[in-house]
Amino acid sequence: MRCTTSLTTHFAKASTSLVSNQPIVITAFGSLETAIATALARGDLWWLPELYRQKSTLETPAARERSLRQALDTARAQSSRSLECRILASLATFVLFYLMTVFALSWGTTALKYSRATFLIIQLVGIVFFAGAVLFHLITLPVEFDASKRALAQLTSTGAVICSAWSEGDRSR
């Protein structure tokens, strides 16, 4: 219990760096380094793969790969399938994001003849609009479900849907 409390404290310090006046990355990185050192010194290796994974999100791409590899090796040594899957998902997300960014940036600067700075602004605007569209869809999702139920009720009441399974709510057929 003592080791869990200590590591939890270091996670809390990394999280509270958002409201402190110190640079967020430096504070979080320092807290993660301290948590890793504490875990190694005490032999509390249970959450070590997760600490390495969290550390990788704050590092440069070259160091990120090393931290993710270290996290993956530690998780495999512990036979922790859930942490291994989580680390592989982080690695896949990083690789996909990196490839998409590099491909789009190289295409925009060579084929479309935009400057690097201009194309990065265009990408940022696209990301903001995409995030807005996702947010809009999430907000209006309950309305869509309600509209579908009302449409199904109306089709059933007018006889447009003849199958009795639809009217009883069994949609498996």
C-alpha cells in the first residue's frame, strides 16, 4: 500500500502541474522521472510500464520510441496483457499521427507549393473544424436516436412497416 500511495502522489503531482506556474511539461516530466526512480528503487514494478508510457508522451520522437520500447518490454516481462495493449495503442497512435503529419506536410509544401508555416496553419484550421464537427455530432446524437424512434413509430402506425418484429422492438431479423 505504501508504494501505491507514493506512485499515486507522483501521478497527482504530474496532474496538478496544469494549475501551477511552472511549465507543464517540465513539472510532469520531473514527477514521472521521480516516480520511475522510486518504483525502481523499491522494486515496485507493477505500474512501471504505465509510467514509461506516460513519460513517452512528453518526449521527443526519438526518445519516445525508446520509452515505449522500454514500457513494452517491461509489460511483456510482467505478462501484463492489458498494459501491453495500452502501450501498443499508444505506439500505433503515435506512428499514425506522425505518418499523417509528415505525409500531409510534404505533399502540401511540394505539390501544392505552400510554405511550411502556411500549410501548418491550414492543418491546424482543419483540425479545429474536424474537432467541432465531432463535438456537434456527439451533442446531437441523442436527438438522432429520438428521431429514429419517432420515425419507426410513425412507420409502424401507418402500416408502412408490416413486420410485427419491428413493432415489438426485436430488430434482430
